[in-house]
Amino acid sequence: MAWRAILRGVAIVYGTTFVAGLVFAFNGITPQTDHIGFPLLALLTGAVGVAIALRVADTTRLSYLVAIGVGVWLLNLTSVVLEAQSLRGWVSSSGFIATTVILGRLLIGVSIETVPTPAMLYSLATRKSHSALRNRRIWFSRF
């Protein structure tokens, strides 16, 4: 997996959660006012961001998921530098980020996996039926 794709995925996840956080703040939903709803909404918007990043990258590989999770986790280190979060809180956020990545993968389901197309199966079935019909015609024409 290319670094550019990983950085794009991290930017998508971080941007999605950042914009959602702004929307929540404008609507008065903060961790102080809504102790249960805010973390659940943050988890959901992060998972949607992961799902979007997986769609853009067109992969569900474990290495890509781990790279996105580690990238988002390291990008959140800026909140420690800006003193918005303690180092201990940043380390403990790794469980939340792992849950977000797993939930985002589950939102995708199996839709990215390669599945044989019905058109291909249809063409194989019609080819077999035509060859069987041709063989019957040849057999009946002998009499």
C-alpha cells in the first residue's frame, strides 16, 4: 500500500471527525453536556470516515486498516502538543481508535470483495446450453 493512499485515508478520517465535531459543537453537543451521546456520535462519525477512506482506497486489507489507525492515533498527538489532552489520555485513546477502525470496516461489509459477476456466469450457462442444443441437432440429423 502506497504512503499516499495511507495519508489520504488518514486525512479523510481526521477531516470527517473534525467537521462532525464542529457540527456537534454548533448544535450544543459537547462531552460536558452529553456524556453518553457525544462519544457514540464521535465513534459513528469516525467509523463513517474509515468506511469512506476504505471506499476511496478500494481495499479492506488489514495492513491498510492498521496504517490508518496508527496514522490517526499519531495525528491526535497534536492535541497533546497543544495541551488539549494529557499524554495518558492520548495513549488510552488507542482503544477508541481501534474500535473506530473496526466499526468502519464492518460498515463496509463485503461489498468491496471481488465476486464473480452474474453476466459472466450467464454467458457460461448460455454457451453450455447452445453447445448441448447443437449436439442434439447433429445427433438427430443422422437419422
